[in-house]
Amino acid sequence: MTKFRITSKEKFGDMPRGTTLIVDTPLSSCDPDKIKAAIKAAGYNKQAQDAYSQAWWKIEKL
């Protein structure tokens, strides 16, 4: 599994700007579906879960 640290560039729903999450994926890139799953697992609302586009996140490979 590849791990990515993602940090939100903007506020989305109940998720504040600067929120940092860890995404585990078997792929070599940070998959949008895995971003959405990480947001949901962190307990953020539906509006925040719609912020799964890679453009809305600073993505760093760990």
C-alpha cells in the first residue's frame, strides 16, 4: 500500500481548511475514491465528502 498525506486547501462543509488526512491506496497516485473514503472515515459531513477532487488538496507521498 502507498500512503499519502493530504491537506485541504479550502473549507468544505464541516471540515476546516488545513485538515490533514492519511490516504492508503494500492495505486501509485492518490485516487479520488480513496480521498472520499478517508474524508468519510474521519467523520466529516456529506458536503465535505464531495471535496474529493485532487485539485482541492495538497498531496504528499509518504
